[in-house]
Amino acid sequence: MRTCLAFVIIVTAACGRETVTPIAACIDTITPSLVEGTSTRFTWTPLCGLNQVIVTQAPSAGGTCPSANAGVSWNLKAGTRLLVPAVDYGVAPAGSENVVPACPIEAGKAYRVDFLAPGNPQPVGVLAWNP
């Protein structure tokens, strides 16, 4: 049975069909983290869905791009699907939108990342980021 199931998943992926497993919305505090490399990837635990990720630059950081957006460097909002862990900075996953397009990240500046869940006006997770 497991071999057959694995085969079906491989065939489905090979045919270009995307299988989407519904995920529950985050209802409690999450533990956010990030991985920096060729891109910056935000992730969180437990595995649950968010409706918004907002990156702001500290007012004292003195950046140029966020000043045009009231300090917001990037605002990603879920649309037809909740946001799931492994979100790359500046990239809107399928079914989501960049409300504020991503500003270039400036090394040495301080950023705050707020993770918001559906129906909760307060962040369920906050991350300080100093690239």
C-alpha cells in the first residue's frame, strides 16, 4: 500500500499537478525562525497557516525604501490559501499577494517580522532580524 501511494504521488508530481493538503490556521503562539542564504526564508512551528507576514525596518535604521511605505519593507498577505512555513522574502507563494512589494534588504539595519494569523489582530509570532 505504501509503495503504491508513493508511486501515485510521484506520478501526480510528474504530470504537473499540484496536490494541496489543507492546513489548519495558527490559533496559538508560533516560534518563527529564518534561514539566510541566497534568499531569506521564514519558517515557523508548529505547522499551521498564517494570513500575513509583515517586515518592517526600525525607524532608527534610516533606510530609504521603507520610508515610502510607512516603514514596511514587505507585506505578504494570504489570498486563496493560508501561508505555510518556508516563505522566501519578497516572493508571493501561489494564492497570496505582495501588498507592499519587497524593498532590498540592507545589511546592518534592524528589522522586525510580524506573523499574523486569521482572526487575530495581534501577531502570533515576532522575529527580530539583523541581516
